[in-house]
Amino acid sequence: MATKPLVKKTTDELQIDCEVAAEVFAEYLAFCAKELAEERDADSPNQEKIETLEKQVRELKRDKMSIGVDNTEVINKALYLYAPLLKKRTTV
């Protein structure tokens, strides 16, 4: 079965993807930071959850700082991994 050739995006489209990805990372980072603060303030904090959230926050910060039109892997991570998670969170 033949695959379709990838459509090359324009510079403007890549820039828009970068901006959207940055917003997605910022929103998901805020969500994780809020969850982390709530877990730390809990009467019986779950240390494993805290460590997992801390790791997630570090990864999100690293990814957000590495966004660029030439880094499609990070852009795709934001658009196709984190954005659907945020959408699911806001529609429930």
C-alpha cells in the first residue's frame, strides 16, 4: 500500500504550530504544578505521585524551552499528546 507524501508546511504554519505548542506546554505545566502543590499540601501526601509530577514538570519545562520550527518532535508531542489530554480534561 502506497503512502501519501508528507505535505511540507510553510514557515508561517510552522511558526503557528510553535506558538500553539508553547501554549499547550504552558497550560499542561500549570495543570501539573497545581496538582503537585495540592499533593504536597495533602494531609497524607503520596510521595510517589509527587516524584512523578516533579519529573513531569521538569520534562515539560525542558520541552517548552526546546520548541522551535526545526524541532517537530517537540511540537508534535505538544499537539498530539498533551493537547488531547487538556481537551479531555476541560470537556469532562
